[in-house]
Amino acid sequence: MDDIKIFELKVGVFIMIGVAILFIIVFSIGDINLVRKGYHIKVDFNFVDGIGSSAPVRVSGVGVGQIDGLKLYYDEKEKKTKAQLNAWVKESVKIEEDAIATINTLGFMGEKYMEISPGTSGKFLKNGDLLVGKDPIPMAQVFDNLSGLTSSVKVIVDRLKNGEGTVGKLLTEDKIYQDLEAFVEDIKNNPWKLLNKPRGQ
């Protein structure tokens, strides 16, 4: 009977060790900061463009951590609502106090991540310090700008079609085109005319 209990105890210990090893491996592969050393910084934005928790954090394009929390809060000083990201960064990575944090996208419609461009102050953020981020441009605004540009191009094309302006007249009036063509042909046949200055000049 005692031998059976000892055997069961050994099996139980073996299973516990196996589960613990599996737990560590899964968390490490999942990039969960349970056994790795690092620190947290807070980054304030007015607009975060849909970035989510667990999004990568990069410094100079190199992955150094991840976003592990987001919250909205009301800034009493500026009298407006802001979004604050909580970012975990590897212990070996130093981020200057004047570094610039932005939200980028991998490709045109890829994964969003926070990019930090190094500063030059020589003073570094510590655990819990705050960094003010540079807001991304909303895609709606980009499309609005493109729409405005398209409208402007359409107006210019319509004016050219109607023969307005010098270029428009050149495109629509045959006489101007013919005169220009004759001038070019004359210069090709008599290039010396370009060097011949009229008298009095």
C-alpha cells in the first residue's frame, strides 16, 4: 500500500513539473512578460487609431516590447478626453525623455504598432514615467484630403478642356499649336538664331 502511495506521489510531482514547464514555454512563446525583466511607461495620445492590447512596441524599427493596457481618461488640465497606452519595454532598452512615440501600420492595412523614435536629451524614462505621443492622422481625414485633391484636379482638367489659360489655349487652339510647331522647326533648321542677339541688346 505504501509503495502505491509513493508511486502516486512521484507521478503527481512529475505531472506538476511538466505543467510548470509547459506553462513557462507557452507564456514565453506568446510574448507574455511573466519571466522577463522590463519596465512600464505610459504614453498619452488624443487618438490611437484602433491600436489594441498586445500590439508590438518598436524603437528605431526593432521590437522591444508590447502594449499591455489601454484606458481613456479626462485630462483636467487640457479639458479633453485622452487615450493612454501602458507599454512594457525590455529592461535593456533605454528611452529618452524627448523620444517621439507614434502609431504606425505594417503595410497599408496591416497590424498597428507603436513606434518610438529615439530622442537626444540623454535623460531616460523610468518605470511608470509618462511620454506624450504624436497623434496619427485619421484615415477619414486622409480620404477627405484625397477627395479634395481629386476635385481640384477635375477643375484644372475642365479648364484645360475649355481652353482657359496658356496651356489650355495651347491644347485647344490649332493656330497656337501650329505657330509653336513652326517655331520649333525653324530653330531646328537654323539653330544659330538662338545665339543671334537683336541689335540694341
